[in-house]
Amino acid sequence: MYEQQQLDLKDQTNVLKERFNELQVTYNELQHKKILLASRVNAAKSIKQIQKVSVNFNADNIVRGIAKQEEKILYMEAEVQAGSYTSNHYSGYNKTSFSNVSEDEITKELEKLKAEKETL
């Protein structure tokens, strides 16, 4: 009877070992699938973030903004050039033109202009 029980236990042990091996293979497959799914999730999140950034990155707006800034800079440079031209031009004009004119001549010319204005 003990020998029969021992044989039965050996058979059951073998069945359990086979079942354990099958379960271990299934477990390994599920672990592999878990890792694969996790990597797919990470890839999908990365692609989603890239798409979100690329939507916010509108090249046309950037080009327009740079062109606008360039126009402002050109305008400022033009103002500087005009200012230096007029200041140099008037300073030279004042020195050369009015140095030969006397104070009396200027007063007489000013009175003439006032008289003409009153007649109009």
C-alpha cells in the first residue's frame, strides 16, 4: 500500500512539475508582453509630446516675428542716420550762412515778414 502511495505521489509530483513548467513558460511570456506594452506606451507618449511641440512650433509665426524685428531695427538705423545727417547739416549751415548776416539785417527781414502777414 505504501509503495502504491509512493508511486501515486511520484506521478502527482511529475504532473505538478509539468504544470509548473507550463506556468513558468506562460509567466515568462506575460512578462515579455508586459515589457513590450510598457515600451509601446512610452513610445506613444513620446510621439504625442513631439506632436504637441510641433503644433506649437509654427515656423510662419517665427519668420513673421523676425521680419517685424528686422523692420524695427532698420527703422531705428534710419532714424540714427537721419539724426546725424540733420545735426551735421544744420550745424554746418548755421556756421556758414549766418556768420555773414548782421543782427540788424535779420531784424529788418523779420519786420518785413510780420508786415506782410498783417496785410494778408
